[in-house]
Amino acid sequence: MKRKRFSVEQIVGVLKQAEVGVPLAELIRQVGISEQTFYRWKKRYTGLEIDQVRQLKQLQEENVRLKRVVADLTLDKVMLQDVLAKKL
């Protein structure tokens, strides 16, 4: 089955339609997602506005980048300590 990618704006829009009172079965069929996907989106994005979701995504990406930097620096430190230990 082909996997569709939805933007944050589309996800928040779908959740807003559900809050307004559109029947869930009709909404899921119209958007083309499973019920499980809807509830996963609801768990993650309910109560957030579009700008908050964007900020959350940016923070998550920055967190991943910073974790990668820390891992690289830790590896460099270990390698330098090994070289230093071999010289002594």
C-alpha cells in the first residue's frame, strides 16, 4: 500500500474537523487514513496550533542534531584518550 505523507497543517486540519463534529468514519475515509493513524495523530497533535507543531518539529530536529554532535565529540575524546594512553 502506498504511504502518504501529510503536512503538519493537514494533520491539524483533520483533527480540527473531528473536533467540530464530522463523523470519524466519514473523516477517515475522506482523508484516506486508518483509524489507528487518526488516533496516533490525535495523541500527538491535539491541543496544538500549527505554529506550535512547527516549533515542536524544529526542536526535535535540533535535538537530533545536538545528540549527533555530542556523540561525535565523545568518540573524538575516547580516541584521543586511547592515543594518549598508548604513548604513556
